[in-house]
Amino acid sequence: ELVHQPLTYLPDIRCGVELAEQQAHHEAIISASVQSLVGRLKKYNPREIDTIIVDEAHHAAAPTYRRVLEYFNGATVFGFTATAHRGDGIGLGCVFDDLLIERDTLWGIRRGFLAPMECVQVNLKYDMGSVQISEYGDFNQSDVARVMSGTAAGVAEAYEKHARGPTIIFAASLSEVKDITHFINQKAGKTIAAAVTASTPHRDSILSAYRRGFYKVLVNFGIFTEGTDLPATESVLIARPISATNVGLYAQMVGRGLRLSPGKKSCKVIDCVGISNSPICTAATLIGKDLPEPKPEQAKQEKQNTA
């Protein structure tokens, strides 16, 4: 979806695509998957490309990206990202020379470029005490999946109680995606939620149905964390704990709901929190505030804070 998405804003220009079975034919503008392009570099003259724009530019320090940039070493390179830092601590100075402009989430909200946030914490019964931190700075994903197992009914209840309008739910594992989707549809008495994973066929049809309102909820694991353009989304439910050291990933998730859309007044961010020895990201992280952690006896009385 991300390769074709930018081309929708260039309807009158002939563009090429490098993606899986699709191949560009030296068009003036080419949108490419870096994974496809890195294996096709030899079809290009290194001097053929004048300008390279790297979306989600925090990935540009990765070896595959650098192979592309080094091949077209005469091109001017621009990078755009909402989160100019990496969980592994590698700086972007190895790719980019200058930081031209930097703005944070709160700046965008205050100036009307992003939707305001309404923030809610929901206390689910899970304990992060045995979860390890991975080498990339976030929680070990297998550990997270283990401690979050069995919370799907609570996540579905949080959706029913707090969500408003089209909603994206970020689940902690593939099994949680399936279970959360089941509980939401069971409670609704009809299919309003769609499960989306890396193996889901016909994802474009599912996204189209979501945009047209046939699906009210997209439940995913690691699919919509970056770049996905679904501006009508009014609620984002985070049911996947993110370490405070990896605020970039959390910001990307919340960002799916911060894009402007006609009739949309705000984005509701629903954080499913539990017991954690290590700090986790919440909506407060993005605006530089600390929200009090819910106490055990307040499990059924969620705290609501509006930014």
C-alpha cells in the first residue's frame, strides 16, 4: 500500500513502480519498495536519478537503504519522517548531512496540521515484570505476546466503551488479532471488525471497505505502524505495550489517527496499560506530560485525560 499511496497525489503524471512483479521503465518519477529496488539497481545508470526522497527516513541507516543511496551517489537525498530516531540508537548522520526542519506532535496539533488528541488509559490485567528488553530498545515481542495472552476480551470491551468512529487497534500478537476481532464482532452481532496481518489476502479490498465504512475496525499486528493513509480514523487503541525507549514506534501508531479529515474534530487515543516495572509509552509521552498510573483498585474506573 505504501508504494502506491504517494502516486495517488500525482494523478496526471506518468509514474513507474518497482515492487514485486511490477517494474518501472525509466519514468521521470518512480515509487519503489527498497526491498525490490535493491535487487534491480543494475538496470539503472547510477547517474540516471537526480533526486531521492526517502519516506520514513529513520530507516535510511539500514544496510538495504544505504546500498541504494550509495549506488546513486550523485543524487540529492531528502528524508521525511515523523520520528527521526531509531530504537537501536544508530544516528541518521551516516546518511543525511543537515536537519532542515524539525517539528513535534504538539506543534502540529496547536497549528492545525494534526487532529487534537483525547487520551484515555484503560487498565488491563497483565504484568510486564518478566518481559525483557530486546537489543533494539523495545520489549521482547515474544515476552509481550505471552503476558498479553488472554486480554483480548478486555481490549474488545475497551473498544466498545471508549472508541469513536473508524478505529485502528494495534494488537500484541497474531493470536490476539484473531481473538480481538472475534470478540468485537461477537458483541456487535455482525462483522464490523477485520483482522489484518502480513498473511492477510486482498488487503487493498479490506482497506477500501474500511474507507467506505463497511468495516468500523481494523485489528492489526505490525501492519499499520507507519505511513498508512487512513485519515478518517477517529480512534487508535494501543493494545501492544511499547517501551518508553522506543517512542518513535508509539508515535507512528498514534499518527494513524492524527491526520485531518472532513468532519473529524479529534483523535481518541486509548492506551491499554497494566503493571510494568519498565516505563511504557502512553499518549502523555507525545506531549511531554506524565499521567498517573492507574492503581489496582481503580481497574474499573479508567482515568481520562484530554490534551
